[in-house]
Amino acid sequence: MKRIGLLIGFLAVVVFLLPLTAQDVKKDATTTDKKNDAKKDVTKDPEKKDTKKEPEKKKDKVVYGEMSDAKVVNFKGETNREYTIEVQVKDPKKISDLYAWSAQRQQQLAQQQANAMRQKDGGAALRNWMRDSANYQVELVKRQTQVYTAKKFDVRAAENAKVRSMVPPIEFDDQGFQKKWGKKEFDALRAKSPLLLYYGDKYKGLAPGIATDFDAVKAGQYVDIYMAYVPPKKKDDPKKKKNPDDEDPPAAKDQSREFVLMVIKSDGNK
């Protein structure tokens, strides 16, 4: 009887535990299904396009050391990368003559002022001195613009030289009429081909004009020409003795007549 009682108790415990075990198994299966569904959601759809932004296009740049207004006189050689240009340079003799004239006029005006101050009724004399002083300033500005002399130089394009133009391209609309370029349209066209300007290691902003090629350069055009930057030569250390057996370094390429950028401003008219 005792054994029968224990058997009945054991069966009762098993019957009680069976529903709990089934619930746990069902719960585990549900959790596993959710994890699998989550993995499916995370999996990248092969047909979905990548939404990452494309890297910005790297802007070109030029490094120059000097800029001058110039006129293209003619082409040199068989290529369209060598030119004779005309640049207005200061004439030492004209500058010397200007200084001499200015010193003489200032001395005359100083004497005129002194004489006017000594007069008892120097109102008229002072007015004349003020008039002559104003005329001197006007004449001085005029003569300062006349100290330049046209000088011709031969230049060549550097290997990475660029050409840009302030003259809009000639385009026609659907009806055959020539397109008129406003500032807004020209600036939008310029933004498509930006070029960074560096004066040595100093950033000077974006280059003017729009990108073009060397075929656009013609004789008679007025241009801004940006010469190549030539780093200053390093001084030899006086304490360091030179070995006579050392070979001399190869001669560096002459960059003094190379330009890195030419901006076309007009065709024959400033």
C-alpha cells in the first residue's frame, strides 16, 4: 500500500510539471523565431542603393609668385604654350624725372605759401596757393600713371598650367539666337570648374573666369598672367665644408619665365 501511494504521488507531480515544460518550450521557440526575424530585417537588401554620400570632387589649385597685366603679342615655336607678351613695367628714368619734378613743385608751393603768410592782406595769395596745391595733386596722380614703359617677355606654360576666361562662351538657344550671359548664369558656369589660388603658401580665393583651353588664347588679347612660384634658394651653411669630390647637382629648370595660369580678360580691348 505504501508503494502504491508513492507511485500515485510521483504521477501527480509529473502531470503538474508537464504543462509548465510545454510552456517553456513554446516560449523558447517564440524567442528563437523573433531573433531570426530580427536578423532578416538587419540583412541588407541587395537591391537597395547605398545612401552614403559620394566624396566631394577635389578642387584643382595653382601656386603662383607674381601676377601681371599683359597683352599677348604673338606665339613662339610650334606649340600654343609659348608666347611673347607685353607688360607695362616701371621705367627708372621716368620715376627719377617724376621725383625731381615733384620736389621742385613742392619747394615752389612752400615758398608761395610763405610769401602769402607774410602779406597783410594775403587772402587772395592764400587762395592762389590752395588752388595751385590742388592742381599739383591732380598733376602728380596723372604723372604717376605715366612712369610705365611697355616691355616684351617670352613666357611658356608650366606643365600643369591652366587657362581661364572672363569672356562667356558663344552658345545658341533652340531658336538659333545667341545666348546672353548674365552675372548669375556666368557665376553658375564658373562654379562648375573651381580653381584655388595660392600666393606661395597663402590662400587667395577662387581664380576668376571659367575653365577653357590653350586654343582660346589669341594674339592681341589682354590677360592676367600668374607666374610660377619659385621657392627662395637655400643659403649654404658656411660652417659646412664642401667636399671637392662631391658632384655638382644637376641644373634646376628655369622657372622664372613659366606661368601657371592665364586669365583671358578681353579680345583686344581692356
